[in-house]
Amino acid sequence: MHTETTFTNEVINLDLLPNYENIQLSRPHRDYWKIICINLLIFFGLLGITMGILLFFVDEVKPNAKWIIPVYIILLTSFFLLFRVSFKKRGYAIRTHDVIYKSGIIAESTTIVPLNRIQHIELNEGLFSRIYQLGSLQLFTAGGQTGHIHISGIAIDEAKRIRDLLLNKLEQLENPTELNPNE
């Protein structure tokens, strides 16, 4: 026997949807700014040494010193300012059903990943991150590269707690009949 189902396509009242913009986001740890500065100093230090060697040893480059040095200083200052503003704009939130990550200066980006789309989680600690006891979480999604979230600058203990919480929630999604031992 064939039963006919009626197709409906109702209009959704957008005022009833949750407003993610009002969510209080956690910011990266303040020591993460130090790591950003160290990385920028390493990059611009190597660039400066390379430019210095070229200016000192290559005669064809010496006449260009009058514009190479100011451009270097402008780039250095611009990068530090852009990274500082970017640092202040970043934030994340872990909610019951999803993870939110916000970043960007000119083009602000907010990524919301439902927990059921997360395939695996990585906890990373770089050399400088270990010095400051910070880590980064990388959430890989089933949707491909565009849905991945990389949250840097989290205190390592908090990053481990978030990782464990998310892994526990993912386990519950995969096995909904098992009871949560923390409840």
C-alpha cells in the first residue's frame, strides 16, 4: 500500500532563529600575542638580514637602499598592527551542539561547526607555545577544508579540557544509548 506524503515548504521566521552574534566568545590567551610577536620578529629579522647582506654585498642593490629600508620599516609596522588587531578580533565558543570561531580584520569570518560534522580533533603545541604553556585545537570536519577550525592561543590545560569535552560529546553522538559517566 502506498501512502502519499504531503510536501511542505514553510517560511521560517528569522526572528526566532538563535542569534550567534550575541554569544560571549573566549579570547586567545594574552601570552599568545607574545608568540605572534616572536614569529614576526623571526620573519622580519631573517628578511632584514637578507636585505642587509644584499645591500652590503651586491652593488646593483645599493642604490635602492633609499626606498628598500623605508618599505621594510613600513611593512614591519603594518604587519605588527594588523596582527595586533587580528589578535583582538579572534574568539571562540563551545556550545552544546556546535563550535563557533570568529576571526578576521577586513573580512570578518565566523565559522560555526555542528558537533556531528567533526571527524577528529588535533591538539598542537609548537616550540614557543610550549614555552608559554599554550596550545591550539584543530577541528577537522566532514565538509572538507572550508569547515575546519583552527583555534590558537588556548592555555594548554583548557585546550585539553575542551578536546576531552568534544571527544566525549562526539562519543555520545556516535553511541547515544550509552550513559554519560559524568552525569
